[in-house]
Amino acid sequence: MNEEFVALQKNKTWHLVPPQQGKNLIDCKWVFRIKRKSDGTIDRYKARLVAKGFKQRYGIDYEDTFSPVVKAATIRLVLSIAVSRGWSLRQLDVQNAFLHGALEEEVYMKQPPGFVNKNVPSYICKLDKSLYGLKQAPRAWYSRLSHKMQQLGFVPSKSETSLFIYNKHNTYIFVLIYVDDIIVTSSSDEAVTGLLKDLSTEFALKDLGDLHYFLGIEVKKHEDGLHLSQEKYAADMVKKAGLQGYKPSPTPMSSSEKLSLTEGQLLSQDDSTKYRSLVGALQYLTLTRPDISFAVNKVCQFVHAPTTVHWAAAKRIVRYVKNTANIGLNFSKSSSTLVSAFSDSDWAGCLDDRRSTGGFAIFFGPNLISWCARKQALFPGLAQRQNTRHWQMPQLRLYGYNPC
């Protein structure tokens, strides 16, 4: 807590002012967290001062909000390019990232618990820079980072605002931003070193070395490229679900099984909460597991009213994951830049409304970079026929078709 408070003071996050009448005053609290390594061991303990942003009022102490989060497909595409070209991959962490953004609005906050100034205990904090918990904090952080990157000659991608590209003097640099976690890959190691030096002058940057653990995804190098997996996350999910001693399943779902809203008995409120939590965890696991995307999409369709049948189907997916926790994505070296796409549908597989679940997979060369399984929407003008059991949506096999 002392280190965090000193960092806040050094960053000049606020200054104390007398109480302001008619101004919205928000509170704050300390949040504690344990940061772990990919093997589960403790890396460090963190204490963070968080503003209670839910007390902010739109138009008074905040307006626009924005969260700089890079898409998973973009990460896979950049990793595929880096592997194919033999580029190095570096991982960076910005300490107290949200404390770097300057605020445009007037925001007033109570003094932090345990660190009230004894000389002026009645004074309040007027925030000069953003703080964790504020609704505009992500936007303020991204605005400052984006401005700095463009000063250094980077150009933000038009389709992905969290991807910055540098292409000058036969030097390529790709920078991926996920809030305060950054991945850098480049055709020149000297260029990366220079970039880190320039960013360190303005941000508290920590170089984590070669990319090895990012957003719960383990990155392992092998002779031909990279292997991405969520083995630790999968093991934790199985343990949380209490299925460690259950028999593993060879498949995530039976090929003949079709779930329905009316099958089974409705779960209790507590069991429904557990079901939704488990399904949400399975959704995150699909970042590196396309083999369970279809099955996970099926159980996601019933989160509003899960039954015992749906619960059994979700547990079967977990039992399959238990047996295949080390499965993930492989990115291999290749000179091919061919983009190929495949799509399919289960042909009116839903027993309740006769709608199809469509899916696609997109490859960049030999590497899978994007996939999706989602219940298809009806064509305009056909909504009145959605309850007709004898009508089914035609299958779409168009090259590059994206049902999402």
C-alpha cells in the first residue's frame, strides 16, 4: 500500500482542495491481488487504489469511455506473421497504466483510507490524472499512449485501434495493446530496444522478456514455431467445477445430441449461477480451443433458463477438457500468405426454433487465426416464420462468409 501511495504521489495523480459544494464526490478503496506465474507460483502481491466509479454521473464527471482491448484474432495473426518471418516476440507491462492518462473533466474524490493528510483531514482530492475505477480511465490511458506512439512514427490500424504499425526504412514493428499488457514484434531487435527506451522516458515500463504468458495463455517455443495453450486455466476450471475425480470424456458432445429448452428440470438459483459461471469460463477457454467452440456455443444458448440436461452437457465438455488440457494452437513457419476460409452449418439443428448454428474457420497460410460458432439469425422478412418447425434456414457455404 505504501509503494502504491508513493507512486500515486510521484505521478501527481491529485492535489488536495477544500470541500466543494455542489460537486459530485466519489469514494475510493484499496483492492488487493496476488499475481501468479504460468506455473501457478506467486509472482508478487499488489495493492491498488480504486475509485468507486459507479458513483460518477454522466455529463458531470465523465463523458466518453473506451477500453483499448485488442481482438484475439489480431493477436493470432500477428503471432503467425512473426513466426513465419522469424521475428522475436517481446512482452511488456506498464506499471500503473491508468495513472498516466490526463483527465479533461473535474473529478473529486475522498482521501484514500489509511492515508488521510493529518494537517487537512477535511480536504478532498481533485484528480488531475486518471485512476483505476474511473469510467473514463481506459479512454484517458489509451489517448495518451496512442498520442505517444504516433509521435514515434507508428500508425494505428484502421480495423484494429489497439494495433500500432511502424513501417519505415525497411523496418517493421507491430505493437499489440491489451490495456496495460503489450506485445512487441519486429524485424529488427535494435528497433525494439530503441522503442522501449523511448517509451520508458514517459511510462513506467517493465520488460518481461520473451513472450511466455499473456492473458492466461501460455506461449511455448518449439523448433518449428509456437504452441499456445491454456493448460493452467483449464486445470483450474476443472478443479473449480469439482470434476477432478470424474471419468474423462473422449468428445465434448455427442454428434447425435440436440439440446432443447424443454428437456430436463430447471436448475435452482444457486445451480443456475454455477452453470453460468462454468459456461463463461468455457467461453474464455475457446481462445485457444476451437475444438470445443461448437459445444460451448450450444450450452451458451440456455444460460437464461438452464436445466439438468444442459448442466450435464456442460459437465461433459469439462470432462473432455480434463482429458485434453494440453491441447492448443500451433503456429508453424511458412512462406504462404494465402487466406483460406471454411464454413459449415448444422442445418436447422435447434429443436425449439429450427434455426441453424453456423461456424467458420479462417487460416493464414497453414495457421488457424480465427474461428466462430454462432446461432444464425433469420433473413429479413422471415421473422414471422421462426416458429414454423417445417422451415429451415438454408446452409451458407460462401467463401469468407462470417456468420458472426
